Amino acid sequence: MKHIYFLIAALLSFVLPLKSQDYLVPEAGHKVAYHFSDTFSIQSFEVGEQYFYFDDGDTIYQMDPFVGGNTNKYGLPADYTVASYPSFLSLSSDGTTLWAGYTDASNADARIYSLDTESGTWDLMARMPANWELQSWNDSLLVSGLNSSSYNEPNAIFVLDTSGLDLHRKIIETGGNSAGFAIDSHGNLYYGTSFPAGPNALYRWDSASLAAVIETPGATPLELANAEKLSDLPMGAYDCEVDEGDHVIFTMNVWGGEQVLATWNGTSGSGFNYETLAVSDAWLGMVKTRGDYTIQVPGNSIFTIGYDEPLADLHTADYPPIQTKALPLLSGMEGSSLSPLDLTDYFTDLDDPTGMTFTASLLSVAEVANFTVTEDVLGGNFGSSGQANLVIEATSDGRSVMGKTLVAAWPEPVGEFRISGFEDLNLEAESYWNGSDGSEKFSSGLARFYNDYNSDFGSWSGWSYSNVTDTLTAGFMNQYSAITGGGFEGNVSQGNYGVSSLYGASVFDFNLDKAHALEGFFVTNSTYAALSMKEGDAFAKKFGGDDGSDPDFFKLNIWGRHDGSSTDTLEFYLADFRDDNSDMDYLIETWQWVDLSSLGKVDSLLFGLESSDMGAWGMNTPAYFCVDDLYVYPDMAPVVANPLPDVEVEKNATDMPVDLSQVFEDPDDPEAPMGLSVKSNNNENLVATLINGDQLSLSFTADKIGEAEVVIEGSSMGLAVTDTFKVSVLAPTGLAPDNAVSLSVYPNPTTGVFRISTGTDKAVELKVFSLTGSLVHKNATYVSGETIDLKALPSGTYLVRLEGQRGIWTERLIKY
């Protein structure tokens, strides 16, 4: 009879409503933890020394229960397309082969496969209708099930035939419905019967009896009468298991009643010779063990599962808290807030999940962030630009686990920059340019990057650009990848970036051979260099050494050149393990800002690398680094610092000098010579213009009056700006009547103290200007003959201007 077999298979074909996670209630002295609580459809599972495996009907997952997350997964066999149900998973003793059984509703094409856990290769080993459980006995594989397309056949245990003929040989006829069996370290076989109407019992066949029938082809199969009865059972058994301490554990189920996880108490014979370990309201399925569950060592456990429930882990030890998955990289702009991080998503105490407390126990660079934990949530703000190590300590019942991650903060430069971000360079996805086209250089933004490609060896140095995202492959074949997995894009890494190989010169300059001031750029390690420093390789050591105490470092040197002279050198550590406290050691794995503003204006930038790991041929650490988003100040045009004033003179005025030395400035090149020229003069018949050095000379045509517009151009470093002023030549007016005494300034030249005779007793407005147009003295109510004191002014030529009711009068004043 196989009614239960078919009914259980049907249960697996759909998802039941999710029950409470706490479905297994342990007896005193035992605790329960739950694994894969977000997985509702574990249909078969296996427990290895390191990994768990479970099959949800579509995929087999390899999981590390004490780290969290799947470490591998395998799809179904490609050649098996019928609707099937997982019946068992059984791992070989060396952990390299996983046996997987599948059955189908029509019982016409049930199969048993082997799966290579490293390569993921499936091999069809046998077909066996209604297979249920597989165990190894010496060199034989034993399988329970029907081996018949008829559900009316009794259950039995067979030696599996993997020759392809599927001639599976019956060795034990158990009768009843299908159930699991177990083999102990001595070769004894245990089985709990599952007769719907009873009676049921737990049996043991000794290894000698098994050997006689397994090793003798044609031998009569063993029966229940050939076994030792260990205990009567009040209900049918589902599965049984023997742990490393030879404890026999089994599950029993009653439809609509209480389900039991129990262990044989060591007394053989009639009666209920078992102890209940836990009860459940969920139907309990297969049972597995790891170690001796009675020895209080974390991981020594009994594992079972209720259908559509998480995997239950019953044990006698108190589990310490664990980290279930890696903490994320935490990054943001300076001053921005961290999105709240629920730490219970990353840590748990498997058998006391509500008793966790958290602290941020270390932030290696305090200026980078200000983080605090409120209850279970990490929050706070990002501080100054940089990278720091963050340690979160999770504590439960006096025991702790540490989780580590990186914190990265960066500035948001503000200004009129041109950014060399490499996005203006075309690349296919997951590709790079390394100079193999012989072009020797490339440009991004204002910067020009140089490359030296050797076609004989297919090697290069200098600069390449890339968008390769491989952060896992170590070695030279992955030399075009940044450890961030992409270019700098704020909180994510994507797009193009520059890669520099210093097995030759690493330099960039600027288009049009001009000099520019730099704000900075973002830098990170290449994957090649980062993994070499993390793990070591055939040429380079692991940074920190085996015990983490070696004072290693990897340093980037940066300096500029301007007009043939070198600037100071800036240093940036791509890795630094020199601190006595190893928690302070770091390797740059985020994009980090390098401030270049102190270099001033440069026409090129050069790079060098230093490492503590040196050999006979120089540096052993791979000489690579990556750059993105170079912020360049465009060369600024000169500006008009002191606009020229308009000029008014009377007809037949003498030549007038105009000082141009303070009119123009170049803000970012103040020491550069300023070129001066007359851009235009729209009335050369009125006034002639001539520049000699910093002085403009205005020469007026005799007997001419009128206006001219003069445009003066100042140029610096190839850029120019203009200033325009008006020249007015007026008919004589004067402040006095035609028959009055002529107006005069006296003494002129002067040491700074002088008077003006205006020819009237009326007050007039007096203004004195420098030749650049700056007002240096003013008296709105000047009366003829009053003393004027300009001794505080520097020597030079000034324009004296009087304005009254009868006109404007201007005269030059020379001060010694």
C-alpha cells in the first residue's frame, strides 16, 4: 500500500499557507533554531559538514547556514522534463557528490541522479519508481521505495543498480507505506514501519545479516522477523537517522494529531522505548543529524522540517549570535544622512532571535562618519571625505559576533569645472581600450592621457580606459578592472574609468598644450592589485602577513609640472597596514577623493607607486591604480579690473598719456604677461592711438572736435578681453568769461600741495582722477584759491576736472 506516499507527493505540488516559524516545541534541555526562514518550499534537504542542500522542486541550493545566503545553486537535470517531486538528497562522505531522487505522480518515470557539487554536472544513475530514501552501505547504495509502478506493492529496501539496467535487488521487505531508513557507523540498518492501521515499531538489522544478503546475489530478502525490535511506535514513522553518538532519532506523524520527534532510549523490545525530543502541529518530514546532538557544541544538531516551514535545528548547546550575510558598503556625500540600516537583517541568534543588542564598536577614521545604533537600527551622517573600517558588534546572552564593512564619504565639488570622466569615450560593455590601435593617447574632457603599447608582446603602460566589472578574478588576466566594479557614480559604481599601469611612465597633460588648475579626482585600486594585496600571489605577498602584523603599504605619488618645474609631491595610500592596531589597517576598495588644489596650475600630471613589498627586480605589488572624474578648472580669460574712464579734452589739447598697467588682470595666471593692443578706434581722424609698453598715448588732430570710441584689448594665455572708453574733443568753454583771467593750476608740477584759480567767486565741483580712471579726490564746493593737499598720493600724472554752471574744464597735474 502506498496511499501515504502519493498523498505526501501531492502536498509538495503546491504551497501551503505559511505557519508560524515556531512550529517545533522542544522538551526541557533542548533548544530550537530555524534556518532559511524566508524559504517556504523546502521539499528535500541534506546536511553536510559545511553546507546544507535543499531542493524546492525547481532548484537545488547549496547554503552555509552559519554565514547565510546560497553559495551555489543548481537547476534541474536538463533531460528530465516530466512533472516531478523531490524525494531525497543524500551527500557522499567526501562531500563531492549529491544523490538526488525524483518521483512523478504517474509513477512512470521516477529517477535517481548524481550531481557533482563543484562542476554542477548531472548524471542519470538509475530509474526507480517511487524511490524514497538513499543511504550508503560500504560500497553499495541502498534505496527504499516500491520499485514498482503499482502503489499496491509493499515498501522495501533495495540495492541500487547503476549499470543502466535498473535491476534493483530487494534485500529487505518492510511492508507498509514508504519511510526513511538509517545506517550507523557499525553498518547496522534502522527502520521505523508505517502501517496505517498498525502495529508499528522501530527495527534494527545487524550488519552481519545485511552483509549476508547484500553480498550474496539471489539471497532471500530479509523481513521484519529477521530484525531486532527496538521499540513499539504509537504511529507510523516517517524517517529515522543515527547521529555520530549512535543515537537513533525518528519522526512520527498522525493525521490531525500531534507530530513527534523522538530518540530511542537504548532499551530493546516491546513497549514505547523512546524519549520525546519535541512535538509539532506541522507534519514532520525527513530527519538528518550533524555530530552528536547531546554534546553541547554549536552545530551538533538534529534537523527536521515541517512541510512549508523553515528547517528546524534541535540541539542541546546554546548557539552564539551569527552574521547571516555581509554588511553592505556604506557610502554617501559629505554631510548626507545614512539610510537607516536594520541590523537584524544581517545578524541573528538562531535559538534566541529576540535577544540581540548591537553597537558600532569601531570606526577607524572618526571624521568619515558619525554613526549610532538605536535599538536594532544603524543611522547617522557621513562626515569628511575618506574611507573607514566599521565594526558592528552583535551580542546575545553574553556572547558576541563582529561584522565588518567599509564606510566611504566623498565631497561634491562645486565650481565651473570641466570633468574628465571617460564617459565621452565609446566602449562596448565589459571591454577596454589599451592602445593596441597604435594611437598612443586618448582625450577625455580637457585632459590628454598617454599610452605606450608594445605590439611585440601585447603589453602596455601608461593609461587605458575600461568598463570591466569583474572584481573576483585574481591575476594579470584581470588587469583592466577596478575593485569597485565600475566607475564613480556616487552610491553605485558603473560606467567607464581610467586604468594606469606604471610599468612605464604614467602621465597626462591638456589639450592645446595649456596649463590648468586642478580640483582633484577619484581614485581606487585595480582588482589585480587589490586581490594580490588581500591574498598574495605567485610574486607578491599578502599584506599584513599571515598574522596581520606586517607593516605593509601601497602608496600613490602625484606631482605636477609647470613651465619645466615640478610641484610638491602629494601622497595617497592605496593600502596602509602600518598601524599597531590591525583594526586600523585598510585597503582602498571604494572610490576616494584626492585633492589636487594645492598643486596650483600645471601643464601635466605625473604618477608613481611605492610598496613595502619589494624584490630583486623592484616592486612586487602589481603597479596599477584606477582614476575617474578628474575635475579641471578651465583656463580663465583676463578680466577688466579697472575700467578706463571716458576722456574729455578741449580742442587743440596736447598729447595725453593713459596708464594701462592696472586695467586688465588674469585671475588664474596673475604673473603671466598681459598683451595690450588697440582693438579699434572709430575716429582716427580725431585722435590717434599708440601703445608703448603699458602706456596708451592719445594724440589729438589740430582744430578738430568730435567723439571717438576706442577699444583696448588685454590678452593672456591665448584668451582676451576688451575695455571701451569714449574720447570727446570739445570746443573751448572755460569757467570764466572770455575776458576773465585765464584759469590755472599752480604750482604745476607740484609736490602735492597746490591751488586752482577759477576766475570766479562761485563754488565749483572739483574731482581729481588717476590716469586709470580712479577718483582719488573730490570737493563738491571748491572755491578759487583754496589749498588742495594730495601729498598722500603716489607720484604720477593726474587729471584735474572742474564742473560749474558755465561748463567743464580739465587740466593735467604732474606730482613729483
